[in-house]
Amino acid sequence: MPQTMVEKLISKKVGRNVKSGELVVASVDLLVSHDGNRPQAPDIFKELGGERVFDHKKVKLVIDHAPNVPNQAAASIHQLMRQFANEQEVELIGPGEGICHQIIPERGYVKPGDLVLGTDSHTCTYGAYNVFGTGVGSSDLAAAMLTGKLWLKVPKSIKIELKGLLNRGVSPKDIVLYIVKLLRADGATYKALEFSGEGLASISVDGRMTMSNMAIEMGAKTAIFPCDEKLEKWLQERNIEKDFVGITADENAVYEREILIELGMIEPQISLPSTVDNVKDLREAEGITINQAVIGTCTNGRLEDLREAAIILDGKKINPNVRLFVTPASREVYVKALEEGIITTLIKAGAIIGVPGCSGCSGGAHFAIPSDGEVVITSANRNFTGRLGNPKANIYLASPATVAMSALQGKITNTKKVVY
């Protein structure tokens, strides 16, 4: 029977052919747990009677949600994570190294065909690497630490075919916001988004990460991109050994739904407060005064995002009534941005630089928390009430270019109308 990418990938982890709707027990390739969880997966691991994790090389602990260690509670959690890492001989990636979803691919810990679990809903980001990545709770991760396996229902797939090229001023963030507008917050619940089409050739691996990252905002279990020339080149540049076989869908695979998107028809998009799927064409929100702008997070804190912002802000100053916060997604991104002069450009324009990690994404990071009634435009993935630590602020989601342009103008500004 013809299979989708996800059906084929899970079949390899189960050891037999499976189809959507089946309940299976699958082997896992990597487990990732961060400091933002309560309770912590290591704590539940011990409650379950765990003595040794199933494979210490396949478990990673990451400190990213409180990278500047803002209080005693965060410090205590970090201390417990260090203790567990030492006991189990697992790698702990400490504060300031960056966001788990950025670090894990950078260090070559995932490759096409892998099945990855993380105690973070945006673990679907790894789909950019032809990986089945999905978020689970601390209990499920603790059980996988013990057994090396996960039980799950094989999800049905929604095929999204991309054609053509994006227009100037339109980015992968606009593509995924457009898809959120189409599917809504529950339109892909427990489904897999499978991206395909000749339009993928023009979308970088960074851009694909942005798109797979936000699959959860449609309720998706995961998102997955093909292992094509672009991804293989990225892996080769990282000196990642080609000991993998990329997963491809069969020609006659059965999908729950198929969607064709002409990239040239997409305008810049924006998500209005206070639900991610409240998406409009950006022109409908033009002119709204902003108080704060944020560029970063696991959605758009990568080098190409910071570079785009620097191009817009080069030689200019942000509006005096706006605070601009910028956080690189990892130490590697930070260093490269420094070497390119991007950070200097942003600082000269008036930006405040955060510690690599989840700074500026959730209020728990204690960075870029807005005041009552303020309007924030951010390149993050969520604009729920209170997301940035103040339930009385209003949050808009947009691309890094739109955020940078809006910070410059002091109001939401359409990137298509401004020459930069």
C-alpha cells in the first residue's frame, strides 16, 4: 500500500508497514528535555524507578527557557538538571547556548529519517530535516528515557504543495501564517503536515524550520519536509555523515486533504491578538502604533532573520517611541552575526540584545516584558494573552522584516511598500 512520508518513517521505527490510524510502539532516536517543564522529566524518571536511561547518547538536556537564570527557582531547576546529567552521563547544554530546536540540528544530532521527542510543543521544528519531531509531556519523555520507545497513533497527513516563487518582502513566516489562516487553530489536529512541490527549491532550511515550527499552531502532531538537494547540501556543509536514507512519500499515497499554494499570490501576513489563527493580510493592520518589537525565538531567531533585519535598519535609528529586542537563537548564530557585523548594525539602530535562548518569547524568560496596554509586534509563534508576561498587552505576529520595518516607522508597516 502506498505510504505518506510519516507512515513510511514510523514503519521503519516499528519494524513493519503501518498506516494512519494504527496504534503502534516505535523506537526513538533522540529525546530532548528543557528547563521550562514542571515537573521535570528526570524527576518522573526517578519516580518510575528509573536507574539508567536507555541510551545516554540519545538524551539531551537543554537550559533555554530561562537562559539568564533570572531567579532562585530557575537556578534550582538548573542545578537538578546538572545533577541528573552527571548521574546519567547525558549531555547538558547550558544557559546561553541557545534554544533546543536550534542547537540540536546545528550540532548534527538529528538526521533524515529520525524520530525525535521533546518536552516542548515546537519539537515539530525538526521536520525541516525530514524528521518526525513531536512534543510530548514530561511523563511520556520519562517513559521513553526508560524504554527507548513511544506509543502513538500514526497520524493522517495533509499534503501542502508549494508552487512558484515568493514576491519581494514576503517570507517563509508569511507562508506559514497564510497556512494557519487557511487551516485555523484546530484544522490539523493530530495530523501531519507534509510539504512538497517545486516551490520548496527557493525556501532555505532556515525558512523550513520557521514553517515546521508553527505546525503545532494548527494542532498538528508534526510537520515534515522532503530530503532534497537543499537539505543534503546543508547537512554536507555541517559535515554530517550520510549514514541515512531520506524519507519520501509514495506517488499514490493517500492524504486526508491536499492543498495547493501559489507562493506568488501570498502577501505579507500578520496575526492579530490574541489567537495565532487570527491572521489577516498585513495591509489590513497597517498604521497601528506599536510600543515594542521583538525579533528572535525558535521561529525566527536564525542568521537569515537577523540579517534581514540588519539590512532594513542599516544606518537608521528605530522610532524613539519603540523598544526593539533582538535575541539570536543560538550562540553559533550570535557569533556569526557578530562576525558579519549584523549585531553592530542592530545595536547602532537601537536594538537591545538578549541572551541566546527563549528570551523574548514567553514571560518566563523575564526579557522584553511589555507594560499594560502596550502593542507588541514579534517574530515569535504565539500571541496568546499573557504570552510575554503581561496579560494586558496586545501581541501581533509577523515576519522579522515586518517587525524591523515597523520598529523603524513606529507603526505596523507593510514591507512591500517600503524600499530598503
